[in-house]
Amino acid sequence: MIKKFSMLIALSLMTAHAVFAFDVTTHAAMTIKAVQQSKIGSNPNASELLRRLGIVDSEKMIGQYYMHMGGQVTLTNRVIQMEVDTIENVSKGFGPVPPANSISGWIMRGAIREDDNTVETPYSDEQGGVFNRVYGHFFDTVNNRGLTIFGVTGPRAVDWALYPGQTIGGRKNNFNIATARETMWRALTLKSYDPVAQQVTGDAANPVDAGNATKESIRKAYWATTFRIIGDVVHLVQDMAQPQHTRNDAHSGFGCITGSVCFGGHASFFEAYLKARTIQEPAFTLVGKLAPSSTIETSNKAFKTNTTPLDYCCYDTPQFAGYADYFATATGAGNNSGKGLANYSSRGFYSFGTNIGKTNLPSPTPDGTGLATLAVTSGLVDMVGNPLSGTAYFKTGTVVDTAGGADATGVKLSTLGIWNDALQQKSPSFSSHSLNHYNYDDQARLLIPRAVAYSAGLIDYFFRGKLEVKPTADGVFAVLDQLPAIT
């Protein structure tokens, strides 16, 4: 009976939005900062990159239309409510946001839309109907796999981001780098191209439902699509800065039969807490439910907080030789020396479900050996800032940066639980460790600036080439192709 009940819960979860990473508001804020740090810059009207492409950051220049690049190329201008609500939320605590139809705005909107799912955005304009894209947002770099839950494995985030043909429940991803390169080609040329024959095959066909659209409006729509897809991919890079997404730690808040038992993982405190810091919210709530469609809550816990804004600055923009390197440069045993963002978060931090005593992942050490114990007896406060009495025992260690940044020492990686002494007396193999706002503040301090910088790096890598025509010394024009080989 228990086995059958568990299987019913599993089936319910696999049709649900099981595994968000950062809240879309945090994604939107990080993406704005990433665009500013990239070669697009904080003032796109003055961007040398956009000048070379022949476009500027103007709402009228890019416009409201973009393309669906599925079985039929369809021109659409629908703005879904999730975009509107998220942009409004971000502007409350973050400050001014780019116009929705500008270049920066389209990148931000792509970062929001990558979390489309059947529960929160059933009205999505996804061609063929909405599906749960979030199953492609994981990359366990130690085991070199995507989200694995109940024996089912989703695509690795790096594959979902880069390559056509990746599927979730039989649904293809039309917002990947390969498609972005195609839409940029069409925006520049309005020509179609046969990648097999490696030749131009003529003018690109008008999209479905284009009506009396001009070639210029179609060109702009292809540009909007390019930037929207870049936003989708940037979202996936940013997910690699969430340890739950690089350590196969599901956190849906569904499949919860009690307040302490959630087959799909407890709702993520880290994500909700960072959302509160993003928009300066004074409180947030974590809810547990049996299934997404259920109105019955098995747990509902509210947290008050007097949060400080997130710090998005200042990690130098990394440069790699391929898109995949921004995710990970190595897997398996090579994770310890990997330079990708997923390598850094996976080996550097614990997560709620992979804390000390609850993980087999090699780094940080699964049993906490080698970590220092820091006893703090004064100055402790709760999330509102109220003073706390007693002593907190933090397990601290060094988070190594192999990509050229500085190693971080004394990082509060975990906290000894109040039952640890009693459990240790029962058996040396037992332990009680938890994560609190001190641990999550240290994670955010190190991971958020890297998420911004790696996102900026990927944007720069996408636009890395330059094709220039200029006279040589003898007055003859020549073409200089400075585009590196595609990787």
C-alpha cells in the first residue's frame, strides 16, 4: 500500500513544476546586471557592439513582436501575466528596469519565461502548449546528469541550453543557442540557410500569421527572438549558481504528506529568502502540498525578515573557449578543478538536502571532516535583526575558485543542529546539521556576483565575432573573418 501511494505521488510530481531554482524576480534582477556588465552595457545606445549590429536599445527599434521557432515559425506579440507581474515586482525593490520591448528588456523577459510551467503559467504562449521547462534546469557535475528523481532523469541544463533535439516529456526546446544563432542570421540577412548543404537557399519564408508585416518588422522580430533566447540561456547559467541544482536536490514543495515528509523535496528556503532580498519584501512563506492541483496544504510556515539588498558586484567576467564551459569544464572526478559555474557551486557548498550527513558527494566533505568549528556567542540576530541569546556553532571552510577569482576562507558552510550532541552519543555516524540565514548569506555573497559575471560572459561569447570590410594598403577591399570556430 505504501509503495502504491509513493508511486501515485511520483506520477503527480512528474507532471508538476518540481524544481525551480532562483525565483524569476531574482533571475530578472541578475539578468539586468549581467547585461550591464556585458558588452551591451548599461547604456546600450552607446554600445559599440550594438552599433556594429545596426541596432540600439530602443523600444521602437526592437518592438513588441517575436518569433516562435517550432514546427511553424509564428509571429506573436503576446505578453503573459507572469512577465508583467515579475517586472513590476523587480522594480519595487531593485529600481528601474529596462523597457519590456527593448534589447535589455527582451533578454530579461527570456530569463523570466524560461520558468514557464503548467502550474504558474498555464496561459503561456509556448507553441504546442505549455510544459514544465524546469526539468531541464539541473546539472549534477559529479555524476554528469540532469535532475534524477524517482528513476527518471531530465536533460542536463547545459544540453537543454545549447543543443536542439533535447526534450522534456516529448517536448522540444525551441529556445536554445542553436536557435538563437539561426534567428540572428535571419535578422541580419532575412535569408534561409541549409546547414547540411552549408549554403543559402533563398529568402526566408514569411512567418505564419505575419499578415501585412513589412520585412523590417520581421527583421526586428527575429532580433527580439534572438535576445529573448539569450535570456532563456542566461537563466540556465544562473541556475548553476544554486547548489540544489548542481547537487540533484529536488525542492518542489510537492508530494508532502506531512510537514516533515516531502517526496518531491521541501520548498526552497534559499530561493524564497533571496527573492525577499531582491525586492525588499518583509516576509515570505514556504508551503508544502500533496500535489500542485491540491488545495490542501500540509505545511505553511511564514518567515519575517529585514533583508539587505543582494550584492551583484563585482566578479570579473570570465572568458571561455565554448558555451558549455560557462556551465562546467569538467565532470566526475574533474569537478574539483572545473572552472564552470556549476563546478564552483557543486563542490563549494552544501544544500538543504545534501548537508553534512545527508550526502555522498565528495565536496564539501560529506561528513564535515576538515572543516573548522566557529562558536559565536555574541552579536547573533534573527532574520529581522532581533538579538538572539546562546551560541551558534558554524562549520566553516574554504571555497576554492579555479577560474581566476579569489578563494573564500572562513565561509559558513553549515551549522550544527541543537540535537547533534545527543545524536553523536547514540552513534558517531549520526549528526544534525542545518542551514540558516547566515549560511545562505554567505552563499549569496559568493554565488550571486558569479551568476551575473558568468551570464555576462556568455552574452559576450555569443557576440564574439566580427566581420569587417576595409581597404588594404593597395586600395583593394578584403573581407577579414575574425569569428573563431563554433564550439
